[in-house]
Amino acid sequence: MSGRKDIFQKAMEQGHTAAWDQSWESAAGFYRQALEEFPEHTQALTSLGLALFELQDYEGALRCYAAAVKVAPDDPVPVEKISQIYEQMGNLERARAASLHAAELQLKSKDIGKAIEDWTRVTQFQPENLTAHSRLALVYERMGKADEAVKEYLILSALFQHANDLEKAVRSAQHALQLKPGNTPAVTALTMLKEFKPLPLPGRPAPRAGSAQPAKGRQLATGKEQRLEEHFDPVAEARQKALSALAGMLFEVPDEEQASRRGFGSIVRGTGNLGSRPVDYTRIVLHLGQVVEMQMQGDMAQAAVELDRAIDAGLEHPAAYYDLGYLRFHTQDMEKATRHLQLALQHPDFSLGSRLLLG
């Protein structure tokens, strides 16, 4: 049953007047009256959310903005507000996830500046967030902001190195050097990579020039022993290849338009004859970023959940199947592990590792 527009309009005007006077209790009351007439009106929901936020009723504000997201899922503003509320509540993990989602919505609506703000907020919550730094690097490069892009690509280089993907780390640093030939930090990063020295991660101070270095012999020996162990362990070697492929998808594909031009459709389900459901590229990127991060943090259970969601959104690649099979194997979910490892068997990079896990 539809409400009365005259009552709704009057309540909204009274609410706005009270909000202008910062009489938030009164404003909230008027906005509630408006919602009695039209419970799913986006502006009324977000206005009440703001009033409750100012009253520090964060749970109530969160419910309002969540309802607004259901009504207008493509509107980034309520999602940004949800991120701010979670930040106030001290739940930085959810604040980060909401900011990532808001950034993708801003990008979709062509508001690049707001998207950059949201990705930057993510890096403040979590300085080592691969997804945010990847998107910032690509967007800055496309905007012609070489200095900012170089900084992000060098951060990516450090993150890839930390994830034991030396190839991607070198490529990222080389790309930074292509953007700014002769750039001293890029040259330094490439030199450190070649010497197997750890690059400084974001939020951590870089070692000063001329400062004492740790014992090189033992450090390099440990790294070589680890690489040799991985080389002779087909399961670990295949997993490293899978992680590299999944991280590379984030690193190499900037948006849906370029994805279609560069063949991203070959690794996800397409539409029409290529698959039964359309691909949700935004969701794939969002969940893949979580997959890589969760595994870097050792959270295999949550990484498996995120990878399942990426596959549900349309990702179809043997690297995803192998990694999910590996994760499910280590979380003792043998039925799901078997199903995904059997899919990965068909690819030579993952065939032996899959067979060993299945055995």
C-alpha cells in the first residue's frame, strides 16, 4: 500500500530543518515519520542513518544504510557510510571490505576521484592490501600520474615478493621503471630483488642507505633452501603457480572493458554459449583480493570461502580449482577438495599436485 506523498514530504522537510539546526533527535523522529509512509525511500533511509550516526547510535545507523543498499545497490554513498560506521565501531575488517566495495561502485559510476579516496582509506586500514594498491596503481597510470603510479607499483612489488612471487615482483618494479626511467626507488627495488633482499612493505620504514645489513650468507642460504624445497615438492610448487595466477588476474586486468579486450573472458564464464550465468567482474576482483590476502595471513578457511564466492561470480580457471582443492584439503573438507582437484587435473601445471593430494 502506497503512502501519502504530502505527509512524507512535510516530514522530510521538517527533518531537514531539524538536521540543519543539528537537532538530531528531532530530525530522527521526522525521518521515521517519513519512512512510515514510504519505508523503502532511499533518501529517507540515508537521512535517518545520518541522524542516528550523529546520535552515536551506530547499530541503528548501520541498519538504515544497509536497507538503503538493498534499495539502491549501485549507489556507493550508503556503502561508504557503512564503512565509516564500522570504523567508528572499531571493526576495521568490515570497514575495509565496505570501502573496497564502495570504490568499485564509484569506478563503475565513473567517479574516479571518489574511488581513489575509498582505495586510499583501505590502505589506511590495511597497508598491505593487494587489491587497493593494484587498483590505485592502474588508475594512477591511466590518469597520467606517473609519480603516484610508480609508488603503488613498487608497493605491489614488495607485496608480490612477500607472497613468494618473484616474477610478479620483478615485473611490477620493471613497469615502475618504464613509467619513470631512471627512477631511483625503482632501480633500487630491482637491485634488491636480484640480490634476494626483502623490499620494505607499506607502513614499514625502509632501511637507510649505508645501514648495517643482516648476515647475508645465512639469509640467502635460507631462501635458497626454501626455494629448493618448494621445487621438489609438486604440491607446494603447484600451489605457488596457482597463487601467482590468481594474483596476476588482479594485477593485469584493470576493468571490465579492458578485460574483454585482453581476454579475461577466457578465464571466467561468459554469457550466452560460454556459460549459464553472466560474469560479475567486480565481485571476482573483490573476492580474489581476499583470497590472496587471506592466504598470505595463513587463514585457509576464509580464503576457501572467498575463492568459492569468486567461482560463483564466474571465475573459471584451473588455478582457482587447484587452490580451492588445496585449501579444502587442508581444512579437512575432502568431498569439496576432491571435486575441485579433479577439475584442476586437466591442466599440466596442476596435474601432478592434484594427483598427489587426491592420493
